[in-house]
Amino acid sequence: MGTESTSSSAHAAIRAAIRAVPPGRVSSYGAIAARAGLRGRARLVGRVLREGDSPALPWHRVLHSDGRLAAPPGTALAREQMRRLAAEGVPVRKGRVAREYFIDGDDLDVLLWRG
């Protein structure tokens, strides 16, 4: 019982951190995990995103820390991620987003606690 509750609250914290990333900005799996109080649990962020239980969750704003898209290159999912990012004014060049579009650390904390 405790594990399911802990897992549920961890997933909720991850979803809240993802929702805090504003349009036109991106963050990394690791930064999302850290903001959710789960430092070092970047893979858990990926698992929550794969569950896809919330269509409104802006999954496309979560990238690898080096700016690479989360979806494998050349896939329909990668094309969809690029389309969504472009619609928000985030350019993707050679499968990557420039560091200037990342929001993490204290900036993400401010957004998370404000929302």
C-alpha cells in the first residue's frame, strides 16, 4: 500500500514539474526529476511520460540534457515532437534544441511553485 501511494505521489510531482515548463521552453528528464524531488530519477520521468495518462501533458517539452529530442530520430513521434516545439517557437536543428531554450534549476522551481 505504501509503495503504490509513494509511486502515485512521485508520478503526480513529475507531472506537475512537466506542466510547469512553459510554451517555448524545454527541460531535461533530469531537471524534471530534480524539481519533482526525485533527483537522479530521470528514467522515472521517462516512464511517466510513456504511460501517457494525460493527453494535456506537454511531453514534447522534455528532452535529453544535451538537447536531443526524446523520440528516436526519423520516427513519427520525433516528427510530432518537432512539430509541437516549432509551433511554440522552439527550433530543432539536427535533432537538437539549443541550450538557450532550456529552463531548469531555480527558474523551473519558480514556475512550479507559482502554478
